[in-house]
Amino acid sequence: MDSPQAAPPGPPDAHPDAPGTPDDRRPAVPQPRVDDEPYLRVDDLRVRFDTADGVVRAVDGVSFTVRRGRTLGIVGESGSGKSVTSLAVLGLHDPRRSTVTGRITVGGRQLVGLPEDRIRRLRGRDVAMIFQDPLSALHPYYTVGRQIAEAYRVHHPRAGRRAARTRAVDMLDRVGIPQPARRYDQYPHEFSGGMRQRAMIAMALVNDPALIIADEPTTALDVTVQAQILDLLADLQAEFHTAIVLITHDLGVVAQVTDDVLVMYAGRVVEQGSATQVLRRAQHPYTWGLLSSVPSLHGDPDADLVPIPGNPPSLIHLPPGCAFHPRCRYAGDRSRAEVPRLVPTGADGHLVACHLPPDERTRLAAGALSERRLP
Amino acid sequence: MARFLVKRLFSATLTLFAVSVLSFLMFFALPRDPVTGMCPKNCNPERLERVRQELGLRDPLISQYAGYMKGIVTGRDLGSAQGGRCDAPCLGWSYVSNEAVSDTIARVLPVTLSIVVPAAVLWLLLGVGLGVVSALRRGTWLDRAAIGFSLAGASLQLYFVGAVLLLVFVYTLRWLPVPSYTPLLDDPVRWASGLVLAWLALAFLFSAIYARLSRAQMLETLSEDFVRTARAKGLSQPTVYGRHALRAAITPVVTIAGLDVGGALGGTVITETTFGLNGMGRTAVDAVRAGDLPTIMATVLIAAVFVVLANVLVDLLYAAIDPRVRLR
Ligand SMILES: Nc1ncnc2c1ncn2[C@@H]1O[C@H](COP(=O)(O)OP(=O)(O)OP(=O)(O)O)[C@@H](O)[C@H]1O
Ligand code: SF4
Ligand SMILES: [Mg+2]
């Protein structure tokens, strides 16, 4: 079941690159909508916060790549470092309170350690961000249109007010907001939740970014609106050939729209691979837990939901060895002593960080996943 | 908007009406006979009776009140002992100072205005500026200095600060004249040099409060999602801090400033006393000491007008700043 032949559809070079094989570029195979060179490449990213209670290791050695036209999903429980990772890509961590190390390459430019002013010119132009709650993410005192126009003008200093307005109205129209010219002059509180998120997307797209980072873009929305927003993102991605990083709690969303998946636990990547690999042939006990704690991806109402027992660990005092061991029913002595490295499972591009021997893991995986009647 | 204004002005009028009735009742309906307090020396019963007649104290309360209010609106005749015709806004006659109360007010209100308005501009600029800078430089020596400043401002008393300022700038360095009031239009330089210490003392104490308030507001706003959005758009720091963060942080500061200024315009007793300036505050206190009822009544009413107006103004400002506020 886990043979390399079972790799998901799609070009083989579309998988995230394994860390440790930083440059695995293959000879260029003509692939119409997928670039050969990843647009975003994150290598061994570490983010620490110095707080009064101690050093918080929020992100601890995360690596991944995203190509244009592809979507990477990042999943993990609350506090696993998903948002901290995405904010690091935009260089939004306060250098006085945090330490960011590693390499983040966006369109060939390495960002970590660059002065604020250099990174700033990338923000919103090459890399745009969509946040979870559009009501709090939009400024309550300015009209929606003005906020979009502002995002345009900051990167098009020669564009006049009128041009920026036209552009903003166009974007509102493009994301499916009716009567865009009238909506331009309304305030965020006059929009519905779904419309606000569309406006947020319009703002993110106004400068034709090559990469969009969406941090739980649909969590605050109800299910139908959620589906509309995801469709919209997919359409726009197809049109503009954008790379997308989609952060979410919702494995259903992951199954629906992502190509590749990164599973994070306590600031580390525990499993990584194509969406099919991670969702259907998960190899990590934590991923099994995540999969059992969500309703069946087919919406099977009879499935029993089994939350992962226990709570995520403190990021100041991480458990030694595998950070998941206090909650893992398969933990052994080695789990408590040694941090598992992210290693290939054998399937192309599928990586897992767990000490379980591969054959035992495969056996357990079959059991763990069938228990749940997963798709 | 127009409807809001009409409604607010109506309720403001009601409030002022209530204040006027209450103060009127308090001063004129108290068991203590106001006339005894007003009568110059050598009062005999006949004279007292005549004063009572002139003051209209023998009339029913309602018609006394109606007369007083009519005087404010249209002016009225007070009789020869009280200076005869009293033009609107007539606030009665003071036996203590032997002049129409409106003349007293016309003399002392500009003093209070001249103290409060420049001081308010100073304390807002200084307080908000300091608060914002220390929020942006949180944890640095600048922030700590600003916190020290706020603590000093919050714990020192005005008469102490005033006395130190006087001692240093007037009596030791002799850089400034002894504080006094010169009308602005007569001589702007003397106006300013006579009042600058009062401005500084008031501004120091108030800006400490405003620095603390705006620092807290700014820190809270800086952690808001929309500030993160502004940064993620690629806006420069000045734009993020000024146009996005400060705009939201300033709202409660504006509210409190409006009410503080409104309150201060009713009289800044301690400041006026410390610097020997004769404004509304001292006039009110002196009137209370002398039992000068018409003056007390007038100062209470005027202070109430300022507070009520400040409230309406703050609501308007709030709506101008925050589009979510609907003026109804
Ligand atoms: N500025 C900061 N200072 C200190 N700790 C922080 C800071 N930002 C984040 N953290 C900590 O880093 C950890 C990871 O946070 P992060 O926001 O990335 O989680 P997340 O995976 O996005 O979770 P959620 O699903 O709840 O959004 C959390 O424990 C959080 O408390
Ligand atoms: S390394 Fe051990 S504790 Fe960690 S997930 Fe694997 S089995 Fe569980
Ligand atoms: Mg998050």
C-alpha cells in the first residue's frame, strides 16, 4: 500500500523537498502550470521568543518548499507553530523579542536577517497574507475600498488615487462582491463575514502576489461560505498561478484543496508528504490522532471522534526525545531519549519523524486508519 | 446626524434645566436667610426687609425662578438698588462685589479660558506624544523615563509643582514675571508670560495621566490584528503606527480629554489660587465664602454648561473618529 508506485497524481517534482537534500532539482521536464524551482523555500527555520517565563521555541527546525501553482497545507493542533512559521516568512516577528534563524528564500531572495526595509517591499507585493478573522484583521475606521487601495498604492507609488480606486473596485468585483463600486465606500462592519473574507482576499491579490499565505482563512466562517471561499482561492490560484500556503485545523479542507501537507507538532514537522500520502497513508502516530479527532472526511456521522489524549507540551520545557511521547501510546524508551529525525518513508517525498520501525508502523497505520473508516 | 444633534441638544437643555432648578432650590430655598449674609454692616430690620423685597424673596419660588431664567434669556429689570436694567444674559446682582454677576463672569471667564485652553493643547501633545513613543519603544530607557514622569505627575500635587515653578522661574532665575492675567488682545507676550507657569503646571500633571493612558491604548492597539494586516501589506512603519495604530488608540483619549477640558473650564481652583489668578474657580470659592448666592449660582450653571457641551462634543468627535458609532 505504501509502495512508491502509489504516489499521488501530479508531476513527481511537485513534492516538497526533503530537508538534507536541499537541492534536488531534476532535469527540467516541461510542466505547464508548475514551476520547476520552488517559489518559497524554507530551510531549518527556527523561531524563539524570549519571554519572562523563559525561551519559547515556537518553531524548531522546519523546512519545506512551495512551487507556484501549488498549495501546501500546514496542519497541527493549536500552538504547534503554524502561525509563527507563516509570520516568519513575511519577516513579521519583532526582532527585539524574537530570534529567527534558518533560511527563507522567496523567488530566489533570502530573507532571514534582511533589514526591515528590504523585507517590507516584498510584503503584500510578492507575498500576501490572509488572516483568520477578517473582522479584526481589517481596520474598523477605514472603508474596505480604501484599505485595498492603500495596499495597491504602497507598491505602486506612481499610481494616483483614481487608478488605485479603479484597481480596488476591480479586485472587489473579481472576488465576487456584488456592486463593488458601492461596496468600496463601506466599512468592514457593514460587510457580512464571507464578504469580508472576500475583501481580504481582494486586498491580498491586489498586487498579483506570487505567494499567498492564508492563516485559517475559513475558520471564522460557516460551512457554505467556507466552501465558496476555498473555491474562490482555487480559481484565483489557477488564474494567477499563485503558490499558496494554507494553514488550517481542518483536515477536510486539507483533503479538498492542498497538494502537499506538513504536519506540525510543538514547533517541529512530524510528517510531510503529498496530501494523499499524509491523509490516506499517514505514518506518524500524531497524524493518526489528528485524523481520528476529525469527522470522517466523507462526513460519515457515525464515525466516533477520538480526541488525542492530553495537551500539547510547554514550548519552554519541551519533553526530551520525541515531543509527542507523553501522549503517544506507542512510545518506547528511545522515544523518551532521542529526538526522531525526519526521514523518508520510502514513498517518494513522504517523510516522517518517528522511531517506530517502518514495518511495524505500516502495520499500525493500517489498523489506526481503518479503525476510523477513513476515505 | 441632524437628528442626533437635535436630540442631544434637547437632552442637554433638560440637564441644564435640572441643574438650574437644583442649584436654585439649594441656594434660595435653604432655611438660612441669604439676605443676612449679603447685607453690609449695620443692618437693621427695615433695611433687611427692603433687600428682601428688592431680591424678590417675598415672591413665590416659582416666579423667582422664572424671573431668574427670563433674565438669562431676555434680560430684566432688577430695580435701582441692583443696578437697574440688567441685560441678557442676566445672572443677577452681587451685593458682595456690587456689580452685575454677568460683569464678574465676563471678567474672570477669559482668565480660566486662557489658562485651560493652552494648557490642554500642551498636555495633549505632551501626554499623547510621550505615551505613544514609550509604547513604541517599550522596555527601553525612554519608556522607563516616561513611566517615571507619569508616576511623578500622578503623585505630585499641583500646589507643590506650582510652588517649585514659581520659586525657580520667578523668584530665583527671574526669567518670568509674577503670574498675572493680561488679555491676549492687549498684549500677547504679557498674556503668555503671565500664564505660562500655570500652563506648565497643569500640563505636567495632566500629561502624566494622558501619557499613561495613551501608552496603554497604543500597546493594546499594536497587538491588534489590523495592525498586523497593515504591516503585512508592506506599509512603512510611520504609516502603520500613525495611520493605523494611533488612529484607533486615540479614540478613548479624545473622549477623556473632552470631559477633562469641559470640567476644567468650569474653574481650576487650585491652579488659580497657586498662581494668584482670578478665574472662575477662585470666583466660585470666594463667592461660597462670602455667601454670594447669585455668583455661586452663576458659576455652578456655567460649569454645568461646559460639562454638558463637552459631552455633546465628545459624542460628535467619537462618531467622527469611529464609523461604527451611529449617531442616533
Ligand atoms: N510573540 C510571541 N511571544 C511569545 N510566544 C509566542 C509569540 N507568538 C507565538 N508564541 C507562542 O508560540 C506558539 C506557537 O504559536 P502559533 O501562533 O504559531 O500557533 P498556531 O499553530 O498558529 O496555533 P493556532 O492554531 O492556535 O493558531 C504558541 O505556544 C504561542 O504561545
Ligand atoms: S517517536 Fe515514539 S513517541 Fe514519538 S511518535 Fe513515534 S512512537 Fe510516538
Ligand atoms: Mg495560528
